Amino acid sequence: MPTVAVAIVLMSACVHAGWNLLVRSNRSAYTFLRATVVIGAVGLVPALCAELLGTPFPKPVWACLAAAGVCQAAYYLGLSKGYQSGDFTVVYPVARVLPILLVAVIDVALGKRLLPAGWLGMVLVSVGCLVMPIRSLQAIKLSDYWNPSLAWILVAALGTTGYTAVDHAAAGWLQGPWTAMRYGVFEAAFSVIPYYLLLRGLRQPDTTEKGWRGWSVPAAVGAGVFVAYALVLWAYQLSPQASYVVALRQFSIVIGVVIGAFLFREPAPGLRISATLLVSVGIACVALGG
């Protein structure tokens, strides 16, 4: 990967870990809905002006945005519901294992060559993530993985895989960070209605605070979501292999698990933090040899 792309993705990972910690501490599925509304309220008018007065997106990009909005809504639902029923140090890393491998398969199917160091890095990242839910290596139990949060983890992982593949395809029509930011605003806007319908369909209660105080955390989450993913969209333009970008983004796991283990006082922090070493080595393989 180009050095600039590596730096961009690592910055994105730091922001990504931050907003996930905020969502976990808030535990409301409506946090994401309010966050996307904030992104739209702040960025939609400038994005539309840029679209009308500048170079408009080609039609295929709008099809990508529609598909990505649905996938992102599924990701928001899976992640928020997973945080309600499981440990942060389990939900966050495990939800990110499947996308690494599935996106790699998509890259190969599209005829993109992955170097051996890139494959090794992705395998190490995946193994590290799979070790994190285990509380003891001497007493590995099915319940470490098979628990009420598993279904929501899978929903989040599949949603991530879907919007990653679509967004990387759209990146071929984007030029530079400003178009990436415009795309990010539209993607957030496209996710609002599908996510709202999912919440209503599941009869999910809104437990966020009423009034302006209830918008402070969602506003911070929205800012984090927007900045983190705009950086990723820019990195997609610089790296032909989406799977390398996805694997490198997992540096956020190292940050999130270390902070989350102590902040939320979750079990087995030593083992889970040790697993981040595997993730770190995998990231190095992707960054230096991929």
C-alpha cells in the first residue's frame, strides 16, 4: 500500500475506535439514527451545492450510494444491538473478522492480485480477532462465541462487507478527499430511512435523552463516523486492493480493546490485549508487504 494511504487509514482507525466507544457507553440503537441526521443536517446543503455547481457524480455512483445506504443501516443495527447484549471487547473485534476475509475473496474474484504478505497479514488479524472473545485458553467454551450477541455481530459484519465492496467500486469515480466527503454525506443520508424502518420494524424503544442533551453524543458520533469514513473513502482511491484497507483499519481494534477492557471493566483484559499483538503484526504485514 502507498505510504500516504497507510497514514490516512491509521488516522481513520483512531477516530473509528473513539466513536465506537461512545456508542457502547450510550447503548441506544437510536444513537446512529440521530448521528446520521446530524451528518445530513450539517453536510447535505454543501454537498448538494457542490453536486449542482461542480462536477456531478456519474449515475453509477448514485446506484452505489443507494446500496451502500441499506448496507450501512444493517451495520448500524447489528453493531448497536450487539453492544446492548455483549461485551465491547467481543462485539467490536469479532464483527470485523468476517469482512476482512470476504472482501479479500471479492478482490480475488475481481482479478486483483494479493501478495503473500497481504494474505499473511489478513490471516493474523483474523486470528487475533477470533482469540479476543476467549476468557481463558484453558477453558474455551462455545458460549464465548455462541451467545445472544452473535446474530447481531453477523448482521454488522455482513453490512460492513456490503458497503465496503460497494464503496470501493464507487471510489473509481471519485477524485480526491473533497469528493470522498461529499460521497460520505450522501451515504449517511441514504442510510437514514432504511435504518429508521429497521428500528420501527423491530419496535426498538428510543432510550436516548430528550431535548438537546440527547443530541450531544449522537452529534459526536456523527462527526466521528463522517471523518473516519471520509478518510477511508480517500484511501480507497489510493489503494487498488480494498481488502488491504479493510485489514489496516483493524488498528482501531488495538485501540478500542485496550481502552474498552479497562474503561468498561470487562473480563480477561490480559488475554484480549495480548490478542491485539497478533492484530498489530498483521497490520504491519499489510502496511509493509501488501
